[in-house]
Amino acid sequence: MASLSALIYFGTRATSLSISTVAVEGTETLEPARITERANSLLAGSYYGVIPYRFMYLFPHDRLVSVIKEMPRISTVDVWRQGAALTIAVTEHAPAMLWCGSGEGGDCYYVDDAGEAYEKAPQLSGNTLTRFVIDGVEPKQGDSLLSSDVRAGLLAMARTMEERHDFRVSRIEYAENGDVTLSLTGGGRIQLSTQNDLETTYANLASILSSDEFAHLEPGNFERIDLRFGSKVFVQEEPVVASTTASTSAEVE
């Protein structure tokens, strides 16, 4: 028995049977060294102090995948071995938007195309990424931003507004009752309801902006356009004189 234990102990530590290199593929913003450091730290362990994790035929594949996936920026992990060489292939989450807390100075998280909040973002002052705020909700890592249908619909409308009217949406605020406020870069707000069909809502907006009465509207020269009430659209323009505010309601044909 003692000789068998010794054979297992020393045999599984033979250099020819041990993983000697760890390579990382697929990183875009992460330093590969951060991943290899995690992998090597795990591989330094052993099963019950007897069989090292570096023993190539019994290396802890699933545990290694789990440890690498704990890194917030990692989306997928694939691990395989060829001889004594271990390869770790990863894909990273790509930031598509921000999800910020509703309070002043609340934390923001990067959100990927699938709607997952995957990593806390630094305090950013620019408008490169559209910010989502859900009334009364503080985001946490791993949370999903709205339902996929609602999120996709709002982003599609924001893209269309920018492409066709140069209305760039910098912030999307979502209320519990489904009301949404789109804040525009340069000033002005668009109000709508997710209880209404968003394609119809956009059509109402496009109709208003193409009319002679409101063709002059652009970010910075109006306060808000309210699209929550179907074909009845309310337009509140910025005051022409400091003490007055121009507001108009229009019926979309």
C-alpha cells in the first residue's frame, strides 16, 4: 500500500505528465496575464494534498472555467489541453449601454447587448453610452436590464431618432408604470409609454417633426414632446421670453 501511495504521489508529479504552460486567447481589453495568474493559482493546488491539479489527465477543467468566469468582464470561457499545454479561450462582454442607480451619485454598471449588468463603471461624464435609469431600482452585477422586448424597442427607437432626426438619446428613464423619458444630448425630452406600440409612437413623433408648425424643433430649442397619449401629442417649447413658455398640443392625422 505504501509503495502504491508513493507511486501515485510521485508519478502524478512527473514533469512529463504535468501541465507546463498556460496560454490565453481572445482577450480584447483584459491583460492575458490576469487570467494566467488566476489559472496558475488554481493549478498550484491538489486533490486532498495528493494529486496535483497540474497532473494533465486530471486537471480541474470545470473549476478552472468557473474561476475565470468570476472575472466580471469575461463572457464565455473554453479550456482545453494539448499535451502539456493548456489553452484558455475567452470572449469579453462588450459595453452597449450603462445602467445607473436612480439616486444622485448612484453606481453605474456596464451592460452588454444581452442586457446583463456585468461590471461596475467608473464615474463617467461623457455621453458615449446611453444611460438607463429605472425608477427605484439600484443595479447590481448580474442583473438584467428590463425585458429584452422593452429594452430592444427603446434602443431601436433611440437609434431611429438619431439616424433620421439627429436626436441623440443620452439617458433613458423608465418608471414602474411603463412611462419613459428620453433625454436628448443638447437638451429636450421625449416622453412616451411602453404600454403603447413603439412603432406607432415613433410614427407620431415623425409626423409632428415633419409638420410646418414643428419642423424647426431640434435638441435645445424645446422642453419636451409628450407622446404618451396616442395621436394627441403635446409639445412644450422653450420660453422665447424668460417669463413665458410656449406649449402646444397637436392631433396626429
